[in-house]
Amino acid sequence: MWPAGVLRHKTRSRNVPMVEIDLALQGATGPSRADWTTLEAPVVLSTTLSPGQSFGWKRLAVSEEAYLGVMGNSVVLFVQSEKSIRWCTLAGPGVTCQRVRSFLGLDDGPLQDLRSAWAKSCTRLAQVAECLPGLCVLQQDLVETIFGFICSQNNNVSRICLLMDRLRATYGELLCSIAPGVDAEGDGDLAVLREFNVQRKLYAFPSVARLAAASESSLKALGLGYRAAYVRSAAKMLLQKDGCMLKWLEQSRDSIDLSGIDPLQTEEHLVLSFAVYKMIGLVRKECKAGGDAATAFGSAEGALPLTRSRSQSG
């Protein structure tokens, strides 16, 4: 296991950009104003990108509320404004407005109306919704989500982030380095923050093939412990499905069986993830046709076979 604050990763010979972050946009070193895109939407980055839903975004110790992370093969910097968010691509393919909207789930239905409808029928949800204004349900990369779930077993959030960062650094593609001057910050002296501030590099999440080829001993050396065998065998099982993994997962909901994830848990979590978005899509269509969110939600809920109950599955 790595000592806290120590980075170990393979040296890559490929040249990668060294990025300087200048949120004040003063001088020529930071992203120019032309590089920034603004989206007016009720999104609060602190509740959406903070660890718990995703495990790769870093809050930066700067005057503005800013988050640094990776979307696919693109390094993205998000900044919070009062009624909007703005972002720029620091490395990799430019991230479009449509891609950000999709990532934040902004085009998957009238979420504000849905929250109101759900809150009316659930006191607890109403209380939680008040505490998390501007929360979006992220549509994250499926591969990263699966292995994040495996890493989450018997773990706390900061350690899940640490393990996911180590998987990226060891097996992922190096996208860029961050110049000294801006550090990641968080609540407390966390190992994941110490390692990032030493490394100052951002990586794409590794492919399924890279994870399948990793030895169990090398995965254990990252701190995965017993989860190392699950990561390796789950990756190998996914490769057996002849590519097109997303299509396979959608078509195989009733028989998903990935090593490291209990079949019932897999069904409950992955199937619900797909079903929620399909449900919201049905609600959106109903609302566009003149219906209200509460009625539409009830109709959509009845139209979707979500998952078996524990009693049914034995």
C-alpha cells in the first residue's frame, strides 16, 4: 500500500501539456476569455461535483469556486457563478455545451418539477432537497462508474477517491500536468489531496482492457486489497461481451453478474441508473403533452420493470 502523500506511477515518454490555471484571466498564461463557455442553469457545483456521486473532481484553492476534473479524454475546469456555470477545456478535445448538459443530466426531464412532485409524497425527500439545492444527477462514464462501485466496498468517500485516482495514474492515459501555484483543497488533511498536490497530473480513466491486463498484485499495491481480484475479474468479464458494453448491459439487466458486485446489488444499482433516466424521459414527454409531473411520474413508474424485490430473488 502506498504511504500517504507518496506518488508512484510509471513514467510516460509522451509529451503532455503543462497547464497554468489563472481564473482571474490576467496575463497570457491562463485560459483566455474566448476559451470559456457559460451555461445559465440552476446548477450548484459544490453539491453536484463534490465526492459522493463522483470521485474524480478536485475543488481548487482559489478565490472563485472552481472544480478541476476529467470528462473522457478532456481536462475540464468548472467555475461557479451566481446563476450560471462556466467552463473551459484545459487539455484534450473541446467540451461542448451539449456535452456538459448531457453530463449534468440537464436534458433528461424537468428535474425541478420532479423534485417538487416527489417531495410532496415524501417528507424525508423534501428535507433532503432543501439541503442540496442545484444538485444534478450526473451521467458519468459507465466503465468508471462500475469500477468506482467496486472500489466503494467497505470504504469511505475520501478513500474511494484515492483508489480511483491511483487507478487513473497507474493505468490511464496522462492528459496534462498542472503548473505549480494552484492546489486542490478539501475538508481536512486527506491523502487523496496530498497525493494530487504532489503529482499535479490528470489522467483519463483506464480502459477495461488495461484493467483486465493488470496483475492482482499490482492492483493490491495501490491499496485495493481484496477488491483487486474483483477489479481484474470484472474487467475480464466485460471484455467477453464483444465490445459494445453499454448495449450489452442494457439488454442483460436481468442476468448481470460482475465479479465484485453481488448480482442483486448490480441489478438494483445499474438497472435503477438506466431506469431513472428512462423514467425521466417518459415524464418529460408526458409534461410536453400537457400533463403534470406527479401524474407523469406515476405513469412512468408503472411502465418500467425496475428490478426484482429481495423476496422475489430469494
